[in-house]
Amino acid sequence: MALKKSTKEAKEAEVVKETKVKKVSAKTVKKDAAKVAAAVKQSATDLRNLTEAELQKALATAKEDLQLAQKMLKANELPASHVIRSTKKQIARIHSVLTEKLNEKMAEKFNDKKEEVK
């Protein structure tokens, strides 16, 4: 029995070295998933109160969270797969708010030029 366990452990260690995936405890995975889920909870009204720089930062953070969740899903360590879908929705919300802000700026510039012509 001891030989079987050691060969299993050796194979497992070899696979871990090949894939360069560190073993993670279930508690760590749940904490990471909770952090990702908490970051995703911002609504569009909350996002509209942010500046463009803050929105860009939030977008970068959301993309990093999405990558982390996808890696965790591939490693079969993600306890709740809905996090990926909600993160994608959050990224779309941020893009929408950024587009709204950009359109507002363009409309202001257009109106200013229109007034100058009159």
C-alpha cells in the first residue's frame, strides 16, 4: 500500500510541476470567489458617479477578475461558476458608462461649435 501511495503522490507531484499549478485549499478558493463576486456588485448608477479614470481602473480590475475566475474554473477550483457571467456583465456595464460619458463630451463639443457658428 505504501508503494502505491508514494507512486500516486509522485505522479501527482509530477503533474503539478508540469502544469505549474499550485495546490490551493478550499478556503482560499472560496475567499477568492467572494472577492470577485463582491467586486462585481456595482450597479450602473454607482458607475455613473465615477470619473473616467476611475472607470478605466474598474475596467482593468474587472478584466483581471474575469481572468482569475476563468483560470479557477479551468482548474476546477471555482465553487460558483456564475461569477464569470456576472463579471462579464460588469465589464459590459463599465463599457456602457464609459461610452455614455464619451458621447456626452462629444455632444458638448458639438454644441459649443454650433453656438460659435451662430
